[in-house]
Amino acid sequence: MKAIEIYCNFIKKNLDNPSFAKKLINLGIGVAEKYVSYFGDRKVLASHRYLNEICMKYMRESLYNPERSAWVNIFTPTEIFHAMGVFPLFIEAYSSFMSGFFIEDVLIDKAEAAGISNTLCSFHKAFIGAGEYGILQKPKMAVTTSIICDANLNTFRYLAKKYDIPFYIIDVPSKSSENAVEYVKDQLVEIIQMSEDVFSQKFDIDKLGEIVKIENKTNEYRRKYLSYLSTKVCHSIMSFEMFMLFTSHVFMGRPETLKYYQKLLQDIKNAPERSKKGIFFIHLVPMWEPSFQQYFNLGENYDILGSDLNYDFIGKIDTSDPLKGIAEKLIGTTYNGDFAKISSHITKIIDIVKPDGIIQFCHWGCKQSIGTANLYKNILKEKGIPFLIVDGDIMDKRNNQEGQINTRLEAFLEILESR
């Protein structure tokens, strides 16, 4: 651990030398990938070790091959890029990795010094800060969506202009209709045309069909995995729940992602019956918060059952017209719509998983998370499920009041133990 700390400090000290800092970051990702591949933590399940490995690989691919990469957000239809052999870098993951290098504070400060509001989501501020320092690899293009997070639009617009790259915002209607599906499909066609120009490559619709078939098969395994969670559990740590955002979103359709869920299903089939209190998270998981780490990372008394954001779409995509199918997926995804749509889906997931308690960590700067907290409180009160709302910052460790968080968390856990 001391060596890692020294390395991270060395990166921080060299941020004003962006060319060198980029090499240090890339080296760190590459070494981490090799390390988890050969010396993964044997205390965790085989599926989780594999998840750790492929997420490092997914991150390394885009960083090592900027001439074949594109910036995306978590809801970008990356199936198009997978079909073209383009490596997506989703900004939320990049920022999380920078927090893993313990340099998120200086990146955030850099963004705010450039005039970015301190109320902006810290995932976005860290990414913007990396752009201000010049340590971001310049991709060939960027694509984001209007789904859930309005910060995406301005972050992508700002950095695309700064890096002088083409970018596209997919406007996704909140309600489905034949016209809405055609509207989104037309935008996907425009993205394909842009990608063909940018990467000097012809798009293969048959290849996209293959990607979608893999995605559909993957979702079959995800649904089967969910069905086991009410009685069994794969002991996990919080960072794996966040890593699952790679596989549940941006890298859907990749063979490695399918293999991961095959392994995960096998692990839960072989898992012990649930004997600890099971906790389900709404939205994001505070993987760096010490009190949460103490209780939930392979904890003696509590198990993580998952996070709703990893199950916002587990349906089937039309393979006869994959672009139409992807358009329907974008419109139908849980977080594209009003609270009634979101809460209805989450309630269904909760009814399947049957958690003992639910936690919503309201991430600083996320209007969606903060705005829905009390609405969930009312719904879960009716269902008789203990619910904890905690305010904090998943990225910027300086914004968390550790003592206050620990007090509230322990009080919540006492309620669970008394039931």
C-alpha cells in the first residue's frame, strides 16, 4: 500500500507535466490490469475477480488507443462503437479511477479554478479538471445523451470544444411512441455516419446485430441472477457494484461482459443461503466512504444485494432491426422519464430481491438523487422496509462528514438488527 501511495503522489506532483502524467496514469492502469489478472484477491468470488480484470482492460483499451476511442456517458448506445471496434471511455469511470489514484481533489480544484461551479457533480468536475490539466487523451469524437443527467450536456460541450473534436447529443424523448422511436433511430443513423467519417470505416449493420444478440443473451443471465438474490447472495465489496456499471451499461454486447454474467450466475447458484442482513442501494454506492467500507465490504453481518442503477434495463432488444431496438431501449430505460416510471421499476426489483434495508446515498451535485429521496422514503415506509438517506460525495472525499455519516449508519443498522 505504501508503494501505491508513493506512486499516486508522484502522479499528483507531475500534473503540470501532462505528457508525463498521462504516461504514469496509463502505466498504473496497465500494471493494475496485470496484477488483478495474475494476483487477484482470492477472498472474493471468481466472477468478481474476472469483473475486476475486464474493467481494467476496458479502461486500458481506450487510454492506450485514443485514435480508436470516443468519450461517452453511461447511457450512450455504445453497441454502435463495439460493432466498429471503437473503445468507449465513459467519463464517470475515468473520474472514479482518478479518485482511485487519489488525485481527484486537485482535478476538482482545477475545474473550479477555471470557473466551473462548485455545485456541479464531482464526477464531471474531476473529468473537466483532467481536461484543464491536459492529461485526458484526445479521442476522435464524443457522444452523450439527454437521459437523467443534465450535467453531461455542458461537460461534453465544453470539453469537445476545448479538444476540438466532433460530438453529438442524443435527444431521447421521455415517452415512447412510434414517432419517438423513429426520432431516436434517425439520430443513431447520424451518429453512425459521423463515426464512419471520423474513423474512416464503413459501418457493418450485421456486426451490430451480433452485438445485440450477445447483449440479449447477457440480459438473460442477469435476470436469472436477480431471481436468486432473495435467497442467496454473492459476498461482495462496494467497488464491485460500481464496476458493474461497466458491464450493465457501456460494455453491454462485449463477449467478456457475457462471460462475466455467466460466471456470476454460476457463483450465486453455488452461494450459501442468505443469513446476513441484505442491503440494497438506490442510485450509486459510496465505495470510498470508510464507515460503509467497514460494514459492507465482505462484512460479517451485512451483504450487498446490488444497486438499482445496474438494472435499469434488463429487457430484450429487437434483433430484426437493431437500430430500432436500441432506440426503444434508450426510451424505455428506467431513468428516462418521471419518478413514477423510475419508482415502479425499482419497486419491482425490490420485490424480487427482498432486501432487509435500503440505502440511498445522495451524491453531491446530483439533482436526480437528492430530488427523489423523500419520495422513496414514503414508498418504502408503506412497504415496511427500513430506509436510510445519506448525503455525501462519492468522488470528492473531502466533502464527507465521516463522523456524522457513521452515526446515522450505525443507527440505521441498529434498526435492522432489532427486526
